[in-house]
Amino acid sequence: MKVSVLVPVYGVEKYIERCAVSLFEQTHRDMEYVFVNDCTPDRSISILRSVIERYPDRAPQVRIIDNEVNRGVGATRAVAIAAATGECIMHADSDDYMPPRAVELLCAEMERSGADVVDGAWQRFTSAGLSEPVLPCQSRDTRRYLSLMLCQNIVSNRMWGRLFRRSLYTDHGITLVPGVDYSEDYSIMTRLMFYAKRSFINDVVYYYSDENTASYTHTRSERHLRSYLKANRIVLDFFTENDSRRVYAVPLQLGMINALRCVRTDGYSFDEAYGLLPYRPSGPLFKMLAAMFRGCCTFSIANFAYLTARKIYSRFF
């Protein structure tokens, strides 16, 4: 199967060579590489082009798309998704890299299982070296997996380190929303998993770099909180419209309560937050938790109540 690897590029001149080399040295041969230049101000693209010259067999498989203006990671990923032509899609950040057999192993499991999404294990790379492998969630129950993802902070909602059938995006009109550049993973993974069958392998397929302190993951600001709230709004609207049987009503509300928790933690205005995420809790438990985080008690008490509710749900679902 043809696999499109989608890579946004911005401010990664220190890391892009390592990333590109790891992609071009994949043992899977039927590949397409879509790099989207989000008006990077450094030498990232010139370095990328020099790497491409070292891999003439891969060069015909590479496309570099230039954004006319800097659009942010969400819109840039959306450009890459729209440009992909492979049967499958993988997302990679340009400061990360992959072991040589990553795509081969993920494709083999997709063909074996018939899944729409296949997860792999990953390792964190720091100046001290590689961490122990982080295994994917071992449950093969996709409904349970999505429920835990909607709760937030239980299973990973990362886009990287997974193989997707491109039809998941095209058949259901799912893509990333411009302006959502933080928690964009959560905004799209939950919607994709609503339609997907999932499988996993425990082989390491991705090395996540913790070196780039300028990345979105390493920064947190009011702008990022607003993006996070917008991502939650996308998820709330999607499940309100599509989950007619309310299969995911409880975990969805637990996720929305976590958003209120973040608002309280960051000292953001609840009035402004509700403008971005007009969540109205349903049922006595969620009304109580929302009121607690809005300030009717100390944060520690509200947090304890929330974590207890989430733990009970995740254990007995």
C-alpha cells in the first residue's frame, strides 16, 4: 500500500536532516513524502533539499509545498492532508524521526487486521538519550479507547506514531481547522476514531524529540489555552451532532470538565472561556464539577472530585 508521510516544516534547521534521512531510509518502498513549508525563516528547506539530493531513488516521491503566508501547524497539516494521494497517511513532526522499519511494520499490521488506524510504541529522545518504550493502549475495544481519549489525559491523542487509512479523512470530511495549533491532535483524533477500527503493535515506530524548546509542546500561553478551548469546541460540536445515541456522553463531559479545570489552573477568564467553549453541563454530577471549578470551592477540592469521577469511570467502563 502507498503511504503518504506528511511533515510540516517551520524553524527546524537543527533537526530536519535527521528527520528526512529517517523517512527516506524506510524499508517500505511505496511512499510519498509531503513537506509543507510554513514560511520557515531559517535554512530548513535548503537543508531538506540537500538531503533529497542524497536519495535520488526517493526524490521523485517528494513534494515540497510552500504556504504563501505563515498559517500555523493546524492549517499546514490540513494542506498536507489535502495533498496526500496514498492509501494511508502518517504524520511526522520535522524535529522527530523514525526507525527504518516503522512504516513496514505498521502496514503489515493494517493488512493483517483490516484496521483503519494502527498505533505503535514510541520513545522520547532527550540529551540523555532514549527513554524506555511507551507502549500503545493494549485494549482492542475501539469504543473503550475512544471513551478514554474523550476523557483526556488517559490515553494518548497524538497524531504521530500511527498509520491511518486516508479514507477516514476523505469519506467523512474530517480535517484540521486553521487556527487550532495547540491540541489539534485531540480535535482530529477523536473525530477519526468515531469511525475507525483500531489495532496496535508494540514495536517502536517513532522517536519523539524533546530537544526543540521552541515547539508548541514546550510552550504554554494564553494563546495556546484559547487554541485548546477551540479544539474542545470542535469535539463538543462534532459529538453533539453525530453521537445521536449518546454513547460517548459521559466521557465527552469529563473531557469538557477537564477544559474548565485548565481554565481555572491558568487563571483565564471563565466569561471569555465560555465564549470559545459554550459547554453547558448536563446532569447533577457534571453541574457540580463545573460549579466547583468555576470557584465555589478551592481548586484542590474540585480537582480531587474530578479525578475521582474520572478514575471511577475509566476503571468500570
